[in-house]
Amino acid sequence: MNDAAPRLDILLAAACARFAAREALAGERVLPYREFLHQARAVAASLAGAGLARDEPLHVRVSNHPLDLVAYFGAWLAGGVVVPVHRSSPVLAAAQIAERTRARFEWDALATAPLRRMAGDAPPARPILEGAALVVFTSGSSGAPKGAVLSHRAFAGKLEAIQEMLGFAADERTLLVLNITFSFGIWVALLTLLHGGRLVPVEKFVPAAFLGQLRAASITRVGVVPTMMRALILDCPADSLAREGRALAAAGALRSVMIGGESLGKGLGETLRALYAPAELIDIYGLTETSTCDFFLMPRDAARFAGCIGRPAPGVQFRIRGDDGLDVAQGAVGELCVASPFLMNGYLGQPELNPIDPEGWLATGDLARERDPGVVEIAGRKKELIVRGGNKIAPQEIEFACSAHPKVAAALAVGRPDARLGQRIHALVVPRDPSLTAEELREFLRQRLDKFKQPDVFYFSRELPAGRTGKADRGRFAAMLEAGELSPA
């Protein structure tokens, strides 16, 4: 990484100068790069006129409209720190974010008056926001959402590392179905724009329309999360999906499908590689707190290391620690820790929750093992370990085993209190074939899991419960069990 990595607005302005006549954004209207810069400067002028200070947080309402990205660019030109808030966010959720940021301004490009004053007084200067580009609120799967502060230097540096892996180019057209309230969507958008591509943002992912959108717009690159792809497979009849896949391949435009947000798993990975061939499927692992994209499973490793998160990105180091704080032996399970120049500044207003130790290692909370030198496999979440009869079990191992059944599209596993065993294993399964039975699945798992790892109770559902980012959410599954919302299969 370049130690003098510039600000994101400087990088975007340079791209606009270089690709001035090319189309930057498509949607309700097409914006060439020169117009993208012109409108961003107008936003910056409005913010400066209102008195937005350097490094002051600004709430930006978004829903993947082209003008939302203009707002990000304009806020950075004005020296502000972008705090993405979705237009559909509940009032209480938005208020909780405002309580943390203490922002006095909000920008909504689609409102009659885009700039709204939220508070009278400017927030105090806070060192954690010096040089910051973004405050991205995490999904809150382990509690209330936390605001990760990402600096221009860190995020620009990580974009440079991702570019080294993925090679965005000026002849590309990127479909943006990922929400730009979260880091995955933000970096996909920025890398497209920084390298002269055409970004096609859509407000909502619609499974039945997705493959047709890729073909109709001659899309060359798209980023998705596994939840979207499970919905695609479940909502679209198999013959229609196969037909659309063949038509997409015949069109020949699609080159790369990037997937991340949660572990892909072997079964879903194989299904998607077949669906999108000859386009490459790239599995990506990262955290908001690390500026995302810490590991890549590239096509060359997909067959040998199916289900793994792959190898570290440029500039990223990792270690796997046991409960004693020491590194575990290769192949043993421990907590994955990451170090790089791209880590967040910390959590806004919550320094006590910072997961980065004094040596610069960030504890991810994910259990992992090193399958091969430099190749990492996730084994589950540290806090989600199931302890059944004294045996510690990573729920992801059970989920992967269930999902390997040809009639299973997806699965979640959690532990529930049990007087005899401490916990019993409850598994929620989304059938791909309605003929699937619990007994058929039990017999399948007897050949693949130790007896103590086999689910005690199965539930069948049309979809997995998801959190705010669209990730499958074990916490919500546990809450549904607690509320008695599910009936055993």
C-alpha cells in the first residue's frame, strides 16, 4: 500500500478528469463522469455554505439511486464524513445512529430540500474522526449496531489491494444490487468508478429478474451475497434457471461474480459456479472493521479448497489463536485474527468495544483453521459454539453438512438449553425439493457427522431468517425458537 494514499474524493476527481466523456452512472438518468464531478461539487458547495466542518459526520440517506453516490462524493469534497443511512430505516434505528454520531446535518438527494438540519449545535471534534471517510454501522448480529470509523487512508489503501486482486477496468459494466449502506456495496461502486467503468445501481434485488438484468445490460461484473443467491435458486424454477444461465453464457458479457458477506459453503459454491460458467466466481471474506476483503478464494483454488475463504489479500496478515492467546497448530481450530494497514480507527463513541489489541491484531470473532499453508477455512462464530454433552461444536460444520444434501438449499444450526446435555442442536433447513424428509436428512448426516454433532431437532422453512445486511442470522433463528414460532419437522 502507498503510505501517502490520497483521499477518496481526490481519487474520484482524478477518475472524472481521466474518463470525462464516459458514462459513470446509469439508472433513472445517465451521468457521464464530467457531470458526476459537476454535481458532486454542487453538493459540496451546499454543505460548505451550511457550515459543515472538516471531519464532521453527515448522514446521507441512500437507496442505491445514482444521486446517492453523487452525495458521497460531494460530502468528501466538502471534508465531511459520510454516515450511510437507508431511506427505509425505521425511525428508531436512524435515531440510534444519530445518537452515536451527533450529526447536525442529513442529506437526501431525493427530498425536495436535500439538506436537512438535525441538530442545532456542531458536534465536538473527536480525534477518532480525523481523516475519516465513512462511519459504517455494522449489522449488529452480536448486539446493537456499532459505528466503524474508516479513514480515507485505510479505505483507499484497501481499494488498491482489492484492485490488485480483481483488476477492475474501463470497459466494464457493474450491476450494483448490494446496498451502499454497507462496505461491500461501497467498494464495488467505488472501484468501478475509480477505473472508468459504468455503474448500474438498482434499488432492490429481485430474484426472478436478476439473470435477465445481467444479460439485458451486458453486465460484466456483479457483487452479491449468499442470501441473494439462495433466493434465486429457491424462487426460480430449475428449468427456467438453467435456461437463463445458458442464455447468459451465450451472451458472453459476464466475466466475474463476486460473492461475500458470509461463508459460501461447498454446495452453494458448486451450484453457482455451474450456473455462471464460464464467468468466474470469486468468494470474498472480510469485515467492516478491516475495510472488508481480507481473504479471496480465487477460481484456481475453488476445487481443491471448496468451502474455504481462501488466501489473504495483499497487505493482510493473519494468525489463528487458541483460548490461551497462543497460535494453534496448522489444522487446529482457533480464533481468526487479522492485521493490516487498513483497519478501522475504532467504534465511534464506544472505545471499550475495540477488538484491536495493542499489537495491531483484530480479533474477528470467527473460528477458523488453516487447511493448507496460507489457506483458511471458517469453522463458525466463537460466541455461537454449541456445547452438547461437553463437546464443543461449530454450527457451521453442521450447516455445511446439511447443505451438502442435494435436496437442501440452505441450513442454520443453533444450540438450545437442555437439562441433560447442556444444549441440544436445532437445525433450520430450507429444502430445495419439497419431498425432503427429516429422516432422509438424518440418514444422510449419519454418514458425515459424528453422532454428537447430529441435529436433535429439524425445522423446515422456505427461507432462512436474515439480519439487516441480508446475512443468514442464527440469532434470529434462536429468537424464533424461543418465541415458539417454528414447529419441528
